[in-house]
Amino acid sequence: MASPHPNTSYTLAWICALPEEYEVAVAILDEIHGLPQHQPLEDKNAYLLGRIGAHNVVMVCLPAGRMGTTAAAIVAENLCQTFRSVKYGFVVGIGGGVPGSGRDIRLGDVVVSVPGGGYGGVVQYDYGKVGGDGRYIHREHINAPPGKLLANVTLLGCLSRKNVGNQGNMTADILASLGEKYAYPAGLRDRLFCSDYSHRNIPGYTGCEAYNPVGEVFRRRRTSDLPGVHLGTIASGDGLVNNAELRDRLNGEYGRSILCFECGSAGVMNILPCLVVKGIAGYADSHKYDAWRPRAIAAACSYAKALILQIPPEEVPQQENSVHVTDLIKDLRDELGQIKAAIDGLWSLQKDTAASTGVSKRILTYSWLQLIAAVLVSITGIVTPLGLYDTIGPQDNPTDVLFHYAPDTSAFGKATPSRDGYKSLRMCYADEDPDTPEGCPGAPPNREDMDDITEAYSVWPSSISLFTSGNVSATVSSVFDVQWRSFRSSTQIVPGASPTGSVFSQGYYRQISQLILDEDLLAVEGLIVDSKAGRIGFRNHTIPANLPMGAEWTEDILFIEPESRCVNTNLTVDYNYDPQAQFSSFSTDNMYNTDLRNLALVDRGGFVNLSHERYDINASNFQENAALHERAYNAAWRHNMLIMQYFNVTTNGSDGRVPFEYMHSELGKRFSLANISTNFVEPMTVQTDSGYGSFLDLQDGFNLGTNYSIPQSKNPLNLSTYDVYAIGSEACHYPSDTALSNMSFVGVACGTIFAAPRRLDGDPLIPDTNSTWSTPLYSCAAATKAAVREVTFRFNGTGGLDKLVIQSINEKKYKDPSELPLWGVERLTNHTMLNVRPLWGLVSPEVGARDDISTVQRDYLWLPGYTDLLTSDTLAGEPSMPGNLFYTQRLLSLFDITTLDEATSRYTGSGDLALYNRWYELSSSASGVEKMLGLIWTDMSANTIVGTRGWHNAPSQAPMNKRMAKRDAGGVSVPVTLWSRNIKYHVPYAIPAFIVLALSLALAGFTVCLLISRRTGLRQMRSYLARTSPGRILGTGLHPDQAGVLASTKAWIKQVGVRKATLPGQKEDGTIPLLDIPAATEEGSRDRK
């Protein structure tokens, strides 16, 4: 609700630093008006308007989480801009009292900033410099409180002491009206400790009763519980002082004149003339006085209100509205007893010209319109300029600006080695011997004749030209612009073999940092990382140079985005957690988590409600539909069926019976997992597995623990570890690893997610002994796709990469389907997907027509590949180029996150409670688990690869090992939208001006119409003025024979205008004759003779 009063009606400001202070301040208002009628966009304050006594007051509190002089100064500056009639301010709140300053300062007392001791009432103790002798020199530039407020402080104190007119009890009465919540804390002692007394840190204890009483300072209890008022110096700074030794040292530096320490007021004093009122809620030491805070706040607010009530309204000047002036004039007319309507308008002195009796209504209307127009013009002159304001915004036209390479100073920049000497290979393998490397498609066939055998595995210019031929922006990377972030030099193409050929770069995975919890759009060395949605873009970062106001621009960037689909198996693993338990009596094998008790698989509908149907997946063209949900569902179905067969819950028909002939389960039924390996189940962790049902104790030696004899009721069908891994392999690897490489073969990884366990009997972040937990199981399938996105950058002023802000990442808009990018994938008729990873990229229509290239035209491409579970190793060296390989490796990493894995254990959350809490929030639904997988893939990929394409290195046809030898620090001009300071206007302020303009145009139009119709003109105007001129009327009456009323000005002045006339007096009959002075003089002379 908006206030009924305009902003100019508010003349006092009340500023608080804490919400609890603000609550009491609002409570003491005599009347709440509501919100401001208008507020500039740049003003971020939240105001509440009200009344105290005869004064309209603006209430404002510092934003939550903000404190210090800077935050207070910003609030005060915005307040003064929005409420220009505010004359004085009050900064009211709590502070820490300073004992030993010659005042008996107690908890609940009030300190008021009053000049003294050479200081202006408020000092900023943390503003100064260190001198040559090492001493800290304070700089004082803070204004003193206004004299009128100080005068009323003196008056209120005098009235309090003399108890004049019952004024002495005003503060106490206001304090009592706030209720018991703010009463004097009964039963609590006001305890003061020596400065050198150190409070011990006892967890969970905030009192001091257990401490040695010798540290306490003895003081007599006051006879009254009413707050004392102390006038003097208040020390303000950016932080809180909670150290007695620091308190006393600072007090000594100011001549022991400080009465109170607080935070923020110094930022207000030089902006708004104000008085600081602080309630004592502590002694600026390490002791806790939380119980006194409500009383201290209430005391300060009560004193401030009493002071405001003491200030006469006329002492705070305010702007009057034109309505007030009109009312005043009306009152004057009534008091003078004149006629209600007057032609002359404002000046009414009982003249005949002010009468309205018998006056034409048109003339009266015209007279009132004159008055209204005068008032409206006055308002326009005041209000219209108020709409002007300045802002920093973008210019209309782009400007070419020089860009230069920006090194990353974060952990990613420091840990990413130089690209100097980097050389990647493209490794392909023979189908008949998968362990033997051979030349990839496009390489010369006679590699035996080469002097350097590594040249046979280079990416040849013919391949580069094919997959960089697309018509895209220079900032769009290709598969050849991606490099391993961490690499080492090697000459061994085959591990363990003797060195052959020249040195090349071998990539490997090494964690640098984790970005998941940042939840922002981040620029790190060579990449744009979206840790909110989960994706990475390739960009070697360049930024503009020397732009004081900054700039904004957009770029087309190639992104690789993970996408996953998860299905809840409706099975959970429940257990009791006992971290103090010993290993089981039958085994000391560490593979068994013996801190788990009553471990059981619980049917939450995954058995009894399992559908009998599965999806039929069309494997002919996964580019049209990657079928991630269908893969995940089928894998979940087979997973549940496998476990049901293991526990003999039902049959799948392989034993000769009808499938689902019987069902030995119900909702909530528990199946014991005792003596079964539980590597994937652990409190407060998230783990994944590429297998399905790997936690079961199966045959063939692939189980993670020692085989024990299995009861007859379990595994009646003799399931093996082959069945566990066949589920994921058959669900994800379509059509098979022996299929020929083509576009429709999308790289997909599948697996089981042991999501964050939910505690059933307490706080999920506290693993209490014997607490009960439930781990949900999900089946997921994940893939990746490439897309060109439009990224908006903003560079703030001058600086390095830390000043580059990624404002948004949006889908690129295409005006016509023909403008959609054409994606091409290498079509290999003689190589399988397992042995040759196909190249992909944006190609031209001419290249797309080739037989060895498959194409699709749309805004994204599902990336081809094969998730080779047997050859993937995050830590071993990889000689092959990462552009067509890394994304499938990281997909495999998604389903190998365990506490036992060196590379992925940090993503379990076992060593990072904040990360686990994030996983816990996402584990409640399948969509949340999908997002979790995307964030993990993004973070691991950011640690895996780096992009080298930027403005400074345009697309090239040279081999990748030669054209990207190092980072190019040279400059290039890029069109950007510069930001500059602009003068703008709030249109609502121009409404009075628009009204005046409309009336002026209407009047001008009406005048033009009269002129055209000859109903008015200069000649007629001159005639009217002459006939109504008092001088011409008087002259005509005295000398009718000399000149007429309509005589020309020159003739009238010559004949009549130079003569004088007088009003000699009233005759006996009441008439007043008009006499010509020369004639009267002449007649008098004759009488004397």
C-alpha cells in the first residue's frame, strides 16, 4: 500500500542496521503510512513511511547481510535522493559500551553522539594510515550532529532532570508501552569482566557461571531499572569490536573519550545531518550479552522517539504544496470579509476590481484559469527537473575495440600448462588386431617409409579442411581446437613399447579444482563452464583493453552438453549406521562395511508393481531419437528382474514357467543383504556403478568380496557377474561395438546410481550412531550433444579475466531453416566404432555431399562414439586427440564414482559436506539425479580439456600440432557495444509539463482560429486596452475636447498625457470631483487677487 502523502512530506529519517532494531522502530510509530508513492529504479532501499508526533518519518534498514560504513553510506545516499525534503536523520540501534571512561555505563543504557573532547560526536576508528614510526594515525573527516538536534538533546535532558510538565517520564513511558518483551531482564546480572580476562571456548556454552569469578568487576546495583543517558563520542567502523584489549587500546588513542563502539554510523554522518543513538547491549568484549539486546534496542528507540516528540514541527522546514497556498489565500479573503470570488486572484483588499457581483461568468472563468495556470506553471518548474538522472548504459552502435589474450589467475589458469610444444595424435586401431595402432583415414598408406612414424598418426590437412568448412563465426571451435588440459611428453605410441618417432603429447586426467558449488557462468582457462545447467563451451579468452565504463558483446560458441535420463527402480537399500562397530566375526575383509547393521533391500514397488512390458528401441537412427529414457527404463527393468530372480521373488520364464507366475514380495518387504559386499552403500555419500546389481554375491569370481556359500533361497537360477554387466552393455551399446562407424552410433553410457541416502529418523547431515538410512537406486543413461550457443559477455572496466562477466547463454536463433548448421560425421565403411573414433564438426554443403561424410542439419548433434568400459582409464596416458574422445570417457566416469576410486572419489561427497548436501537436495527425484550427473560431467570435463580457439586465432587449414603451438597474445579488433554514462529522464515527472504544453497548444490553436475568423487581432486588442486604460479614461473625462480615447499614443501623450490631475476631496453631496491641476492653480490665483 502506497503512502497517501508525497515523498516531499517526509522530513525525518530513521536508519537501522539490524532487522531486530527495525522491528522495534516500526513498533513505536504512531501511524504507519505505507510505501513511497514513487522510488527511482536505482534506489534499492526498502522504505516504510509513518508518523511520530507531528513529524512524517522515513524508516529504512540496511539490507540483510550488509554491514559497515559503505553499506550505510549507500543507504543514506539513496534515501536523500528519493526523499529530498528530509532534513535530519537518526541512526538508532545497539552498540558495545566502554567502561572506565568516567561514566557508569550499564547494559540497557543509551549513548547519544554529542561533540566533546575535540571530536564531533562520531569518530571512525578504522580510517587512517600508518605513520613512519609504525603508529596508526586516525583521520577525522566526520561531520558533527546538527545544532538543532543537539539543542533538543539538551532540552530533553533538562526536562528529564526537572520533570517539567511530566516530560521527564516520556522515555520511560514509551519504553513501558513496548511490552514485557522489552522489559528489564529480571534475574539476569549485568556482568563486566576485566580487560585481560580471557573467556574460554566451551562448545555449546555461552554463559560465564562456570568461570573463575576473580575476572569479574564488582559494581553496585542501581536503584532504578530505567536506562541512563550518556552524551559523548561514539566510535564507528566497518566491523564489530568484541575484544576488550582492543576496545581499551582504541579508547586510549582517543583520550579515553569513547563511550560506545558500533558499526556503520560513520558512513551516514557526512551524507545526512544526523544524530546517533545507541543502546548498550554489551561491553565490546568476548562475553555474550544476547539476553540484553531487546532491552538495549527498545531503550535507544524510546529515547529517539522522545527526542523527536520534543522537536517542534516548524524547526524542520519542508516544501509546501500549491494547495496549501491556495487555502491560505482563501482564509485571508474570508477574514477580510470580501466577496467570495475575486477577479484579481491572490491580492484581496476589498477593491472593486476584486468583486464578482454582476461580472460575466466568462470573465470569472478566465480569471480562475489564470490562477490555475500560474500554479500549474510553478509546479512544472519544480517537478520537471526532478526527473533527470544519469546512468551507465550501452551505446546505440557497436565500436571496434582491440582484444587481447587474458590469462586466467584462478586455480585452472595456474595449473594449466603452456601450450608450447603441444602435439596430439589421432590413434586408430586395426579391426583384426585391436591392440595394434594403424594410420587413420586420410593418412598416407606407406607409413613404413616415413622418417618419423608419429606423422602417420597426425591429423592431416585434408581431414581438417573437411570438418572446419562450415560457414560459422570465427569464435566457433572445431574438434581440432580441443586439447588435453594436463599432458605429458612421450615417444611411446604403444604403452610398454620402445620409443619410436618424435615427441608427442599424452593426455591424462588430473583434478585441478571443483566448480559445482559455484552455480554460476564461469570463465576459466580455455573454457566457459556453466555450473548451473551443466555444460562447457570452448573459448580461449580474450578481452577488450582500457574501457573505463566497460562493454558488452555476443559470440557464437561451441558447447558440449551432457544429457541424461534416469528411472527410479523403486528399490532402496535400508540400514542402521553404527560407526563404532567392530568387524564381523566371520571376516576381517575391509570390503565389507561392518559399520552398517540390518542391511536390507526394500521393495518400494520395484518388484510388486513392475510392469511386464519393456520398450522396443529403434536402433536405426539414434540421431533422431537417442532413446535415453527407453534405455534407462529397460536397464532398470532388467535390473529389478535380476534381483527378483536372485531372491526367488518371481521367474522370468527361463526355468520353463510362465513369467511372473508367482510373486513372493509386497510393498515394504525387506530382503536381507547380510554378508553381501556394500561398497556402493555408505552414509552421506553418492556412488555409481556401470553394472546393475553388482552388490549381489554372484558366482564366477567377479564379486567384490570372498564367495561364501549362498543359502538355497538365494540365486536359484545361478546368476553370474556376466548377467550384471550385460544389462548395461545391452541397454546402451546399440547396435554393437562391432558395427561400422557412422552418425547414428551415439555414444551412451548406462549404470546404477546409489543416490544420497535419506535419514529416516533425524537430520540427514548428522550421522548419529544407530541412525536409520535409506539409499534410493536409480537407473540412468547419459549422452552428449554439440550445439552452437549465443553467449553474451560483459566486461566491467579495466582488469583481467576476473572482470569478464558471462551474462547469459542462449539458444542461437535462426531466421530460416536453411540457416541451421550442417553437422557432419565421418562415415567409415572399413572400420568399427570401437577401433576408430569418427571425426565430427560443422561442414559446408559441398563437403556434406561426399560419400564418406554423414550429415544432419539442425541446431545440435548427438556426439558419436563408443563407451569402451575396458580401455577407459582416467589416470593413464591417452595419446589420441581429445576432441572426439573425451566426452565418452567422462560419460564412463559418471558411472564409476566410488569412494575407492582415486579420480572420482571427490564427487561422492564423503569428504565434502557442502557437496553432499547439494547431492542430497537433488537425489529426491529422477530429474534431480539427472541434473547431478550433468554437473559431475561438466566439472570433470572442465578438468580434462581446454579450448584454444579465440578471436586472436582465426580458423586455419594448417595441421593442428603446428597452428596451436602457443597462446597468441596479439590483438584483434572486435565489434562491441560500449557502455557510457547517459542522461536519462523519468517520464512521470514530465506529466505537469505535458499538461502545460497541451494547454499552451490549445490556447495557441484557439488564438489562431480567432485570428483567421477576424474575431480578434492586434487592432482590436489595442482598442480594448485604450478603452479600459485608467489614464485615458481620466484624461478624456477632464479634457473631452483635447483627444479621444482611441487617439494614437503619440497624439494622446502630446495633448493629454503630460497633464496632471488630482482628487481634492469629497464634496457635501458625496461626489469626488476630478480637477485639472493647471486649471485649478490658475483659478486660485484669480481668487487671491
